[in-house]
Amino acid sequence: MSGSPKVDAKGEKVKPVMRLSALVGPGNPKTQMPALVPPVLREVGKLAAGVASVSTSSGSATGNPRNKVALQPGRSLIDWIRLGTSGKDLTGLGSIAGTLSITKQELAKHNQKNDAWTAIRGRVYNITEYFSFHPGGEEELMKGAGVDATALFDQIHPWVNYEQILQKCLVGRLVAINPNIDTEALFFGEKRPSSLKSSNSSLEEPAGKPFGVSAEKQQLLKPPSMPTALPRFDWIQKLDFITIIFYTKAFSNPLVEINPPFNDQTVLICLIYDGIVFKNELVFHEKIRWPCDVNVTIETGKVEFVFKKTSSGIWENYGVLTQRSKSANAALSAQVKTGYVLKRKMSVNHNTWLLQFERQDRKKTLIPIGKHVRVFGTVNGEEISRSYTPVPDNLLDKFVPSSTVGEGVCLMVKRYPEGRISRFITDQKSEDKVQFSKPLGAMDLKTIERRETFLLLAAGTGITPMLGLIMFLLERRIKKCQFLRLLFFNKTEADIPLKRQLEELEELDKRFKMDNVLSQAAESWRGHRGHINASLVQNSLQEHLKDTGYTIKDIFCFICGPPVFNQLAVEELDKLSIGESQIFVFDG
């Protein structure tokens, strides 16, 4: 009878239990989760149907009543979701997380409580941080450490949404063969005939001893090439904002482009690095506002996009992300022209200007550090162009390190009496339109990843690529820049661009030191005089390295100026035993 109390097999009364899934699920409209809830509860709601049904039906989150444990305060499912959305790296792998191919041999090495990986249905997770959150206890979870736990998982609770619970712990995929293995040695052995080693050489079979493996079969035996690893994705939200995060490679120095949202909901984010274009189309769960803030941490490869929500509240999820990749075409980039509009113009000195441009199409673009753009103009019916390196837009206000990207592209242009393109650019007025190429240049920040002390040699507007470098180097946190010396060559004191801003930075950060050198100095000038020479550089380096523990072999040098200056600088550095491996010359 429906009114009679339920009894178990022993004849004892069973206490009614209200399921959490019934409280928050769509089947109970009277108890629907309210629209405004703490940031993690909607995420918990998606997990409730699986997790709660287990805990209420058997008294154990593992499906085994003997293994139920009392979790410590702060170790609930809500706390786990909150930890996952806090931005903490639960994989311990940084930007490469989610991209690795793990063999069972490698998986088996991670079988300790302080280093535990497990595999479920072909995916490998780092469960080290999850031990104290597991309702079934640490001992039960350790059974899956270092092994493929799919069968064990299916035996105990196959209905639990493990992909949602462990999404921030994903290491990569489980594979049968290490993709880095020498597949030729695997299939042919170490003593196979040498004529097989080169696919370009003709295959000649020794008389009476055929190889038994044709060229066609060799191609069939070779595993397909591994796809390019897409940048790892993450997201964090607050009531009014949602932050989208992509992890590129450390020091990848990406070109970042983002389109304004279509229908206030769909954005296209392009990340270009290592010769690959990564297109990320994101359809948000709800509508967002434009523009967004972009923050880039070059040292780790982390790129953040912060969007303001149209309506305050917590979303159930971020939406849908589609990622694609293709090879970048450098030759095409040099030919593609993009329209920009002049938004702000400021005099630097008697013949140099700062000009801030924004894209006509309202897209946001981040030019990689050390890259230049080609500026196009038309004078008397003839198209002319010249390369310029963008400078940090905080020069327009206060020149201090910042990872936040401005609204456009800022150029510093010196006006020459006979310079057609420089006169064309500096003649522009507010809202005038100019065309730029895509970013160009061979600068690779990975060459200085392990360097800590630097010398910058700049002449005139050759200071432009140095400005972005200075900001980046002083902002580094993992391997901090210890000493940064700038030798700045100009004709007269009036010619020195940004003298005040650079002196303020020198006062703000004692790691940075600037020496101005003038070739046509007035009698009242108290600083260095002349042109670049080995003696001048050596004296500056001796002061630079004094009592630091560093030697001249630890120095890395950047050079930028007119071609004659660049050539002379390399020759003078060579006299000091500073060779090519310690030098990068900006040559636009």
C-alpha cells in the first residue's frame, strides 16, 4: 500500500530520503534553483543528478556503504568546483596541460598520493588535488592511481559525470605508443639496412636478399603525423564578468586578434605563433558587451580576455568553443592591408610624434613584442610605405610596466624634412585613415628565456623596439631581469625622445639604467659624448656588471638604429668578445 512505511530485507523501517537531484532538477519547478546564486551552485547542479543519486541510494559516494568517509570542512563538491574555477593549475603542467600523449608506462610512474594520475576512457587526469575531496576516501581513489581505472570506475559509479568533475585536471590522452618513439627502429629494428634510412634514396635490394618491406608498405607502417596542439582553454566568471583564458606556449609572443561580437554573443579570437594560426570561435552562453580587456603574460603564454556580461548573474557554462588551426602565410601577411583610424596624437619633441590608431573594423589587435608593421600612404598618386615598430601606448600617459593591452596600435614617428612617409603620417589629423600591414619581423623571445642581464644600444628612433622590450623585461616574474642598461645615442639633447619618461622609469626601477650619448652636445652637456665605440661600451658594462656576479658572457645585447650604426655596433661588440649568440639586431 502506498501509505505503508517501506521496510528493508530485515524488516526494518527505511527513512525517506529527499534526493538533491529532485531539489534542483527540471522535474521540480517549484524548487528550481534561483536565478541569482553563489558562483558555483549552477555548476554543482549539473553534477547533482549523478553524485547525489549515488550518495542517497547507498549511503556512499562510491556506491559502497563501507567506504563512506566524512570529508573535512572546505572539501565539499561545491568547494571542489570553486577550486577549479579559481584559476589554480590543478594539473601542475602549465600551458602544456591537456595536450600530452601518455603511455601506460608513463602513467604507472604517477602512482603516489603526492603525484597521482589516473586514466578513464582514454583520458588521463592528475587527481593529486582531488584526494581530500573524494567522498569515497583517499584509499579508494588510490586504487586508480597510476593505472587505467576505466573498469574500476564503471564497476562502482559509471553514471557519475567524471568529465565535468575532473575537467580542470586533464593531462592528456592515453596512447599505446609514445609519439616521440623512433618508429623506424620500432618496425625495422636497429640493424636494418642503411639504404632504408633515407626516403629520398633509391631502394636497391642486394642480390638474393630482398628486404621484404616495400617503400609503399613503409609509408603504411608510419603512423600519421600528430596534429598541432591547440592552445589550452579555461574560463572564470563573476557576477558581472567572464574571463576567457588561452594558454599558448611560454615566450610564444603571440599575435592576438579578436573580432567584436556578432549578435553580442559570438566572438572569433585568433592567436598566431610558431607559424600557426589558431582560430577560436566562441559562442557565449549569454550576451556580452564590447570592447573587452586583454591581458597577456608573455613569460607563461597566458592570454586573458575579460568581457562584461550584459546581465548580471552566474551562467551555467561559458557556451560553446570551436578551435581550428592552419599554417600561417608570412608572405601573405606582408601584403594584407588593414585600415586604421588616428585617435590620438601627441608631440614628443621638436620633430617626433606619438600617434595612437584603432582599427576601422573595431577589432582589437596585439602586436607581438619586437615585431614591426609596414605603414602605407599615397602621395601624389604614388603608394609609399615604411616599417615602424609599435610602442607601448602607456607612453601617452605614464610609462610603467603593464600586461594590459591598449585599445589600438601606437607609433612613434620622427618627421624628416625630406621623408615622404614620415611627413605623410605626422600630417594626419584625428579620424584620418591609414593602412598597416600585418606584424612582421624575426624577433624570437625564446632566445632570451634564460637571460637575466641585458644591454640595449639604440640610436634615435631606434629606441622604438626597445620600449616594448624594456616593459617586458622589467615585468618578468619567473626568471626576473636583474640588470638592464640602455645606451641611447642622439645628436643633441633636444633630439632625445621620451627623455622625461625614461628618467622617471630609471627612478622607479633601480634595475634600469640609461646613459645618453650625444654626438653634437652643447658645452653645458654633462653626459657622454661621441659615437658608439668599444671603449664606451666597455666602461658602461664594467659599471653595469660591478659586484653583480655576472660576466660579459652573461650579457645579451639588442641593437637598433640606422644600418651604419647597427653594423658599427656589432663590430665594436666583437672587440669585447660579445659574439653573435649574444646579439639581436632589429633590421626592418
